[in-house]
Amino acid sequence: MANIGVGELSNSLATIVAADALGALKANAVLARLINRDFDENVASYGQTIDIPFSGALSVNDKAADTVVTLQTPSDTKATVVLNKHKEVSFLIEDIGRAMARPDMLTLYMADGMIALAEQIDIDIAALYSGFSQTIDATAGLGEDDFREGRRLLNAASAPLANRFAVLHEDAEFEMLGIERVVNRDYAESLGSGAADSFSGRFLGFDIFMDQKITIASSEAKNLFFQKNAVVMATRPLPPAPAGSGVAQSVMAEDGIGLRATVSYSADHLGVQVTIDVLYGVAELRDSHGVVVSTTEI
């Protein structure tokens, strides 16, 4: 009868860690949860360029009796995304027995790492503000008129009414909470009762979130009002470790976000080494579906 050794335990740990890490990453990310996401199981390399297609516009035609339908061939459009962000979190737990007997240790280390990784991803997405052409100056104080103008711009661009978000810096959220119609019980919609801790309410068709990683430029917070298809994040798994290298790996993906967990036994440290990494790129997808709202950093 074969014994259960380090290899078998590592295989189990890799799967457990990958699944838990993906859940923790999604729970702690703000912007990454709200944008368009693309995951493909085909392995990729750092710096690889991929195309993310999105459909062209269709029109409605009249149908006369005894006539054929009007066939349309809308031009497909694509966004180019460079997989130029390879981020990793690594830690080691001495003694493989402790790693298996105390899963809370794995959870604690992993949770801390995933918070940091989620923040980095949000930083990279928020930095895309500089590419959007539509802007609103709210440096005198974020007001109801800024939400109305943001809504008008998205409506003018025929952006879908669903999945519209306003992601605010903490100082902008403070100003937003001073808008009477946002917090007044006669107008507020589920203020503070969202599933995510960062959810701040709903106003004029926008689900409002606070994100501490909104970009600050020249003492101005570059808040983002957008529809989901304004930005895309693409993730791809990296090539697996060579066979016989003594590591176990598992790739997990859900809702367009994927990451990899690598588990090995360190003979030098007599412990389990865990690395969680993700290869991704972010890019503007539809310029007209995003608006940068500048507010003053307090």
C-alpha cells in the first residue's frame, strides 16, 4: 500500500489554495469586479498581445410583405490588451503537517496576500483614467449635477442602462454622502446594504462604490463613472512547471478572472512554499462608455 507523501499533499493544497485565493481576490477587489473580464485557458507569456473583440452595431429595418430580411454585416471592433502585469504573492509555512492540520494558517496568509493583489489590480485599472476623453470637473465639490451629467454622457453614447457604476475616491464619497437626494430616505436606494463592503448606494442609475485606489493626480481624484464595457481586464495562465520539477500547480478561473497556485516543499526550510500569481493586462474597451470625474483630494 502506497503512503501519502509530500507530493499528494501538495496536489491537494494547490487546488485548495487556488480556489480559496480566487474567492478572496474577488471579495477584495472593487474595480476588477465591475469591468468586462476575459479569461482563456490557453497559456500565454509575459508581454504577449491579445485581441478582445466586441460586436459592431446592428440597426432595425422595416420588413415588408413578401420581401426577404435585410442581412447586416456590422464591422467587429477589437481592443488590444498587452499581458504586461505579472504579479505574485509567496509565503512559506514550516512543516507540511502544520500546513494541513492548520488550514487557518493558509487562510490567514492567503487573505493578506489577496488583499494586496486586489489593491494592485485596482490601481492598474484606475490608472486607465488618462485614456478617457470624456471628463467632468467636480473640483468645486461633487454634486447631483455631476451625476446627471455623467448619466447624460453615457445615455448620449447609447451605453446600456444596466451595469453602470460610479467608483469614487474616499474623499469624493464623503462629498457624495452630502447630497441630500442620495441619503434622503425618499430617494436613496439600498444605501449601504450591498453585498460588498465598498458599496455606497445607488443614485440616478449608478451603483456607487468607494475605492481607496482611485488615482490621485495633482491633488485631484480621478473618479470613474462608467458602464461595464468601458474597460477590459484579460487574464491568462502561464506555462506550467516542467514535469518532475517537484511542484504542484492549479489554475482556477471564475467570472473572467483567473490565477495560478504553485505549491512545493522546501527542503531547506522544511516547509510548504506557496506562490499565487496572475498574468493580466487591462485596457480601455469603449471610450464613450467611460467618464472621468475630477474631485479635490481633501
